Amino acid sequence: MDTFPLGTPESNRPGITRVVTFVSDRGYVAQALIAASQLAAQPEVAAIADILIYLIDIPEDEQRAIQAALAPARFNFRFLDSRRFLTDSVGRLPELHCPSSTLGRLVIDAEIPAQYDTVIYIDGDVQIVGPVAALIGFDCPPDTLLAGADRLDNGGRYANPPAYLKGIGIDRVADYFNAGVMMARRETWRQLTGAALRFLAENPERCKHHDQSALNAVLNAPGGPRRMMLHPRYNYSTWFRLADRARAIAPSIVHFTGPIKPWNTTGGPWEPAHRRVYADFLAAHPYFAQYLTVDASRAIDPKYRSGSPLLRARRLLKSGKEAFDHRWQAVLLNRFAQRTFFSPRD
């Protein structure tokens, strides 16, 4: 925690019309605090935007304990009870096994103060590792959502089946966006999230990724807002980290998509520096160990832990296939990045 101060500026500051929002339940409390602090540590960002952190279903005694444990650092917390936004219209959501907290970003518009006319949403499982003032200060056009691609191919373990994509109106995998970093004008944000909540409630079986699926469906529906594709430097997901073999992208926001996170394994594609941030935070604020565990295990499939020649051969074969996939992903990235992605600039 010696590289950035913990905390965020005051909110509702006069003349500030942009707000960056984080939404989390107990599972990402610590991660969201860290990301918000990294963002606030950039003076150019703090000068033009307020930062609000919405925490969902945190008991009142924990709310007080969280704020006490962070003192003297201050954060702009908004504590929400999911029972307030789980209306009758979303009664089918249990069929999806959808945690109520995942709906947070679809309902926060009603909780955002009226002074803000531009909304920037950022997931909690990110780190801010480079300058982002150009993004935060970007003048997003009306009726437009700024969001980055989820991936450029459709292979591997975490691919999205074509039937799933077609079910939400998407023909090309590169048109499917990742909802971890988004920007829109307030009116567009209100229309988009409201429509996505209705779509999710009415079509749970089509929403493999819950609210992200619903947002994609609404954006691709006739008459919906248009999508402006964000450069991957501002949403450098696990897919892009694996594909960017030449490290041509200088990421500003790294997004730990998928099950492999820097706090739960020493394997995977992420750097030790990303992991140290979480370990340092827990060392300085041990109260948050109930929300975050930094695990030293490696991400090895248990079936490959045996030393038998057959299993070793299978593991080598799997590693070779993954290496081939990553090379192909690199080709796609190099081919499309410069001509496809929009990059906000100062």
C-alpha cells in the first residue's frame, strides 16, 4: 500500500458532473476499495469525477466496522439492500441462480445523485495501473455506450457458444462486449440498464452471464443505443492478457476476468505485482481478511497432479493446445486492434 493512498475525494462536489461507480457485495469489498483508491490517486481523475462505491447487502454492524477499519481514509459508500430492487418483475431470477448483488449495476441509477450527467461503471476485480483521465473525461456521444470487447475469438474453455450469442442478437463474437468498464450519458445509462433488467427478468434462460448478457441483448436490439468499442487498454481482460504476446498494449485498467484471480492463485497470467497489492492491503487492514483471502496455491487441475506418465503427457498436450490458442489469439488481436478499437485521448 505504499504506491497509492487509500481513500477517495469527497462526493457531490460543486461543478463535478461525472461519477465513477463501483458496485460490490461482500465478495469484492476489498478489491473495490483498492481499485477506487488507485483511481482517486490520479489527480487528473480526482479533478473531474467523483467516485461512489455501492455495497450491497452488508449488515449494519459490518457497515460501521468497515468504515472504522479504514479510518482515517474516507470513501463515499452507499449501502444498498437488494430487497429494495428485487421487485415482482424479477421473480424468475432464481432459475438462473443469479445472486441478487449482480443486479446492482442495473439499479444504481436511482441511487446516483442528480448532479451527475455522465456515468462510468468499473468492476471491482480490476486494478488501475496506468493513466485513465482521457477515458474518465471523454465526452461520450448521446445514445451511445462505450464498452470494450470481451474477446475476439470463440475458442477455449470459457467460450460463448454461438447459440448463446444468437439468443441475445449477436452474430460475431467480437461484437459481444464485456460489462466490466462502461460509460454512457445519464439518460442513456438509465434507459439501457432499465431495459436490461426487464430483459433479464423475462428471459433468464437466455442470459448465461446474467446482467452482462442482458445488457448485450438490449444494445443489439433494434432501436437500442449504439455501442462504441473501447480500446482494450481500458479493459485489459484475461483474454487480452493471454493474446497480447508482444505486450503491444500498455494497459491502464487490468481486469481479472474468469476464475483465476491474482489473489487466489500464483498461477495464471497475472504479474506478482498485482498480487502484492492485495497482500499489502490485508497486512495494513487485517479486518478485511473476512472478505478477501490471498491464496498461495497454483491453478492446477487436480486430475493432473499425479506423476503418472500418462497424466504428464495429457498435461503437456493441454499446454501445447493452450499455447497454440494464444498464438492464434495474438494474430486476431494484431489484425483488429488498431482499426477496430476506439481509444479516448487527451
